[in-house]
Amino acid sequence: ADYLDNGNNKMAIQQADKLLKKHKDLHCAKVLKAIGLQRTGKQDEAYALAQEVAALEPTDDNSLQALTILYREMHRPELVTKLYEAAVKKVPNSEEYHSHLFMAYARVGEYKKMQQAGMALYKIVPKNPYYFWSVMSLIMQSISAQDENLSKTMFLPLAERMVEKMVKEDKIEAEAEVELYYMILERLEKYKEALDVVRGKLGEKLTSELQSRENKCMAMYKKLHRWPECNALARRLLLKNSDDWQFYITYFDSVFQLIDESWTPPAEEEHSLEGEVHCSIEQAVNFIEERITEESKSSRPLRGPYLAKLELIRRLRHRGCNDEYKLGDPEDLMFQYFKKFGDKPCCFTDLKVFVDLLPPSQYTKFIRQLLDVIPLAAAAENEVALPGDIKALQQHLCVVQLSRLLGIYHAMEKKQKLAVVRELMLRYRHGLEFGKSCLKTELQFSDYYCLLAVHLLLDLWLEGEEAAVWQCLTLLEEGLSHSPSNAQFKLLLIRIYCRLGAFEPVSELYSSLDAKHIQHDTIGYLLTRYAGSLGHYAAASQSCNFALRFFHSNQKDTSEYIIQAYKYGAFEKIPEFIAFRNRLNSSLHFAQVRTERMLLDLLLEANISTSLEESIKSMSLSPEEDDIPWKDLRDNRDLTVLFSWDPKDRDISEEHRKLSLEEETLWLRIRSLTLRLVSGLPTLGHTIQPKNSEKTAENGVSSKIDTIRALLQQLEAAVDSGKKFLEQKIQYPVLGPPPTRMAGFFSNGSCQCQTSLFYLVSDIYELDTNGLEDSAEIQERIGNSFKSLVERLTDLFNKCKGDLIEVRDGTLKTHPNLLENLVFFVETISIALWVSSYCDSVLRPFKSNLQKKKKKKKESSVAMPPVFTHFLDYVTELQTLTSNVIDHIKGLEIILTALKLEELSLKDTLLLQEEKKFTKTVQGKVQSSYHHSVQEIGELLKKRLDTIKKLKI
């Protein structure tokens, strides 16, 4: 066992063998040997050994534990349940084995059996947790039941009765048990009863979370629409803590609900269960004013009351009552708020919510008013006035962010914008003085100046100013050198490098972000969208692996979380864990990465290092199966991960999200169908009986071609939907979701090529079933397909021609679309070759039969059917075309190597000396990345060229 712990698996196997020589039947040694075998990649031997031991139904703890570890490493948790089922039969009173059995069921989600195992445990050892394990398993049955009716009429009422039994016998001990009772009543929509539980004696046990009882009561009042109680409870909680924002929201919601219902308090008795109720606007206004007066006496400043006043003004305006309540002018209130909290980073995000209360005509005046109260000092007459300390710097930053949000910078001319960029960078560099003592992992105080300057430059770039994008990269790289942990710098660099078609610097940037766990799903798209499409195949493989490793381990990890939740009685977390697991399993990104990963593997290996058939078999792919949950796809991407200070009309909207999801799904459908069509090729290549024989249908091969034809129709439909979608000509914001590769796929002709290749498969199949005799028409059709394919592929190649990086008026311009087209070309030619090898497998037997006939008849001229010459010409042309592309790529490599970037007279005298070195680095990175892409694409094409040479019949 020690050897296994230290990872020395071979020694462990040897030691186990020694032991087994002395003691033949030492179960535990056998299992430890099996673990060693499993870890050295001998899965089958390990499994055989384990089953030998398991068949004897061991009951010693060591063997059971060791087998559990082994099965877990094999990802076969269902075998653990069998193991403990047998152990429990032999040792029926073991609390330990029963609880292991329960947890084994929990790992595989067998809720019915969990319920039984929990009760069996409770009978042996009447401990409360075991009883409630059983109750929780009933709730899980209700959650997982497809039929909601069943869950409301059977599982939940049964769970409720089980808990009521414990309540009546006064056996409720722990908080978790009360939580569980509440959870059952809430799911049964018995809100009144749930409220009574929380307000009653049992509710006193709810102590682990702050305000746990109050929050649960509030949730029930809302469900029951008991607005007086909602209001009174929120009022009471705000008197205790006037900084708790959620209660202000509830307070306002309930006040306006009561006004709309014209509710009046009863004359005699209490207003409500929770005490006094406010049911008029006057009361609300006074209440907020009182909170502000109270705040002024408190030792630390609280933001809540001031923001609540702005929230109330917003709601009153929304209802059409404007200033009759004398709450003051929002502009002035925001100005006062800035004076009080302007030096806190949160000031901007607080005010951002309320800027729509300002009339646009007042924007410039408002910003000037704010600037006037910031203590800035200029060294000389015409110089920029700079802050003297961090407080003043934060205040000034807040104003700059507000100017951007109010669209003041957007309205400027190019010259003004450049002047602002200069000023912001000056302020950025000056602000670095305040951060000299910052650690490497801390952000510099003035980082946002640099980011804002880059945003302005991005505006200029989108308006057609080519040099601006290089300046963006320059400033960001400079910012990163001072603030190496700033994720915003890295994310923005990633987006811009990708837009320019340079993937190489991105890998390093992304790995330095150190994305953890769920981030592989939320921001992984930044990596996986571009790696493969820019020709960085190795990096693409790696980035898919990162993501897939996370998604696959999520399955295993979630079971462990659920088990811990049972052990510690955190029952309300269990449904959350399950929802989390389901959400990840139906993640759009997960489906995309799975599909792209398989296409990539085929592209890099199929018919190069292994045959297409073997590659598809190793991925257990089949054309009939579709494992993507189309109806439940969840878009878990975080599209707002990049900070943006844009006004609402320029920012990413709900509409953009919807469209992006639609586009991603359409593109995924096209890719997934392409993959399934390719995976159907090897299934056709089996020997086929002559046309009239009965056996075709039995062999199931005819149904295989039907599958392929059905998939082709689906592909056609998906392509049509994709084209319709693109007709809308959607433009996402520059920092919004990146568009898919669909537009390029259609416009460069890859789509038409790939579809006609799959139609060709159908024709070849027909030729195969009809034989060569009376198939002149099919042969001609095939010949024409070959011709038009070569033309289409040549067109596609022409769309790849041109300089990838060119120097125009002293500025670099990259052409990422040419790179993407090249990548599509490689993919399309690979599909063409897989289809050709299918043609080859059909035509070879025909040819050898003809040669046999020739020998028999001893004739010198048996006429060769035309399809052979068609195929030979086609293969020869493919070979020539591929050689030409390889030569073109060599040419690109030479040009890229010869590009002397140093000599670029970046004519913008705007660049300072220290910026020039960063510009050089940035351009070097882009050049090197393009060089790398072209090399990888070239290497792959050379391997493909070798496979063409094998196709001569």
C-alpha cells in the first residue's frame, strides 16, 4: 500500500505477487495488485482480478475499501453498490457497511434504494440523521421524477408525513432537520404551514445563518402576497441595519403594492403580525429621510440610505409622480453622494444605476461640477492638474468612468479623443507612484486610466483608424508590466490578439489568468473559439483538453459533494449540487468543445497515424447517435467578463445574448452533423451483396446509407437556417460575444465543397450496389462531381491567397480571414481525402475483378469503365492542388520571416520612447504567431499529401 501511495506502481505489483505466493487467498493483496495494474494502464487485467475477489463477496474492511478505491478509479461506481449489497447480506447488523451502501447509492443517484438503505440503518441504529437521510432521498425522488404530479401526490406528502411523525414524538434535534421540513413544505407550496414552522418553536433552531428565520419568513410572506407583513418586517430590519439593500427593495415593493391595493391599517388591533406598516408615499419618504438623519450620527458612513433615496425618486418618476414629494434634485443628490463617497471604488458602480435620472443636457455640467470639487494641482500653467494622493486619484477616476458612461468621450472628434488618450496615459503613469509598495499580486491604483485609454483607442480602430489597435496592444502590454495580475488587461489583450488573428501570445496570457473550475465553462470560449480556427492545432488540442477535463471531473466531484452534504446534514445544498451538475452537462460550451475536439483529432490523425475507421472507433462515434441535449442547451458563457463603461445603447444587450446563443447553436449543429457524417464513412465500406440478394437489408448496410442520407438532409436544413441567420448582418459590440466561424464557412465556399462531398458518397454507394455493368449514368454523374469538386477546391484556395500581414502607410495590417480560410481549406481537403479513400475501397475490388476477367478471356482489350479514369484524374488534380498550396505556404513563411518590423516608421509621433519597446514586442508577437500558424498548417498538409499518393488505384 505504501508503494501505491508514493506512485511506485510497479513495485506495488511485485510486492503483491510475493505475498500471493505465500498466501494464495489474500484478497486484499489481489486488490492492491489490481490497483497497481489499473494505474499502469492494464485496465483489463485489473478488472479481471477485481472481479475474482468481488465474486467471493469479501466482508473484511481492507478488501472492501481497496475495491472501492479501484472501482472509483475505473469510473465504475455502480460496482461499489454490488459490493456492499453483498457485504450487508452477510453482516446484516453492521452500521458501517450499511452507511457505505447508502453512500454508494448516492454516488450513482439511486434515490429509491437510498431511501430503503436509510431506513434499514435507522432500524439498526436509531439515530436521527439516518432517518432524515431517508426523508431527503424521498425529496430527491420527487425532484428527479419526470411526472410532476407524482412528485406532488406521492413522494413529497410521504416525506412530510415522515417528518411530522418525528415532530409529534418531539424527536427533532438539529437545525438541518427543520431546514428539511421547511424545504418539503415549500416544494408542496404549503407556504402558510412553512411560515408557522419558521415562526414557531422549531424555528428557534435556525441559527447558523445570519437572519435565517427572517429571510425565510420574508420569502413566505412574498409567496403568500402578504404585503403588510413584508413591509413591517423589512421596516424592522432596516431599523436594525440601514445598510441592507435587499430590505430597501422589499420595503419599496411592498409600499407600492399596498398603495395599489388601497390597503388601510385596521383601527383596533396590530397592523400586522410583524408590527407597524407603512402604506403611503409620505410615510416612505419620511422613513428614508429619517434613515439619512440617523446615518449622519453613525460612526462609519453608510451608503444604503442615500442610494435608497435615489431609488425612491426613480420609482416615483416611473409612476408619474415627479416632484410633489420634495425629495430633492437627483443631480444634486448624486453630487452630494460623490462628495461623500467619491474616493471609494464602489462610487462609480453605485451611481451607474441612477444616471438615467439625469437629463442628457446636464451631462457636461454635472461632470464639470464633480471635477471642481476634486483637489488636483498643476505644476505649471499649461500642464495637467494631477492628484496629490490616492483619495483624489480615486475621485478623479470615478469622474472619468462617469464621462465614458454618459457618452461624453464617444461624441468627441478623432483629435480630441487622441488628446484624452494622452492625458489618461499621463495620469496612469503618474498614478504608478502611489503603488510603488504594491505587491506583484495587487493591482495598481491607476490601472483603470490605462484601460479607459484603450477603450477610446478601440473606438478609433472601429472607426477605421488602423494604427489605433497597435497602440491598444502597446498600452495594455505596458500596463501588464506594472500590474502583472490585472485580469482585465489580460482578457482585453486576449480579445484583441484574437481579433488580429494572432493566437500564440494568447495561450500564455490565458494560463496566467489561472482559470479555476467553473471558469473553464464561463470564459473558456475565449480560448477554444480561436485556437483551431487560427491554425494553432496543438494549442487547440490542449485548450479542449483543459475544458473537457473539467467537465468530466464535474461528474465525479459532484457525487462527492452530495455525499458530504448528507454527512453534514446540509440538505438544502443537495438539489443545488444536482442542478449545478445538470447545468454543466447541458452546457453549450461543453457540447462545442466535445464536437470540435473530435473533428480536430480526426483532422490530425485519421488516415495519417491511424485509419479513419480506428480513429472513429476509439472515440466510440456513430452516425446514428447524437449526444447533444439540443432542447436544454445552457449558455454559461460570461459575456460581461470584460469591464465596459459604454452607455446602454452601445453596451451588450439581452438581444445580443439571445442572438449569439442562436448563432452558436446553429454553428454547433452544422459541426456536429459534419462530424456524424464523417463517422458514417467507415460503416459503408463493408462488402455488399449483389443488388438482388435478400441479404442487403439484413446486413443493415442499406440502413447505414439511409442514415447518411438523412443526416445530409439535416445538414442542408442547418445550413439554410445558418444563411438566414447571417442575412440579419448582426454586429455585436466589440467586447461582446465573438461571432462564430459560420460566415467564413459559407462565404469562402467550404460549405458547398463539404456538402457536395457527402452527396458524392451517396453516388459512389449507388455505383457499389449497382455494379459497373449498367451504370453509365451514375459514372458520368460521379465524373462531373469530381470535376466540380476540383474547381470548388481551387476557388477555396484562391480565397486563401494574399499577404497575411502587410505594411500600409507605415502601419501593419493583418488579414486573419485569410488564415481562417486556409484552416477551412485543410479541413475540407481532409474530408475530400476521407471520401476518396471510400471511393478507393469501392473501386479497387471492381478493378481486380476486371483484371481476372481479362486473364480468363485472354483478350488484350477489356474496355475500362470511365469511372476509373475520372477517379485517377481527380486524385492527380488533388495532389497537384495540395502541392500548390504547400508551395504557397512556403512562400508565406518566407515573406513572414523577411518582414522587417523594426523599419516600420510608426509615423505617429504620439509614441513615447518607453512605448516604442512595447510596440516592438507586440508586433513581434503577432509576426511570430502568424509564422507559427502557417508552419503548423503546412506540416499538416504535407502529411495529407502523403495520403493522397497512396490513393492511386
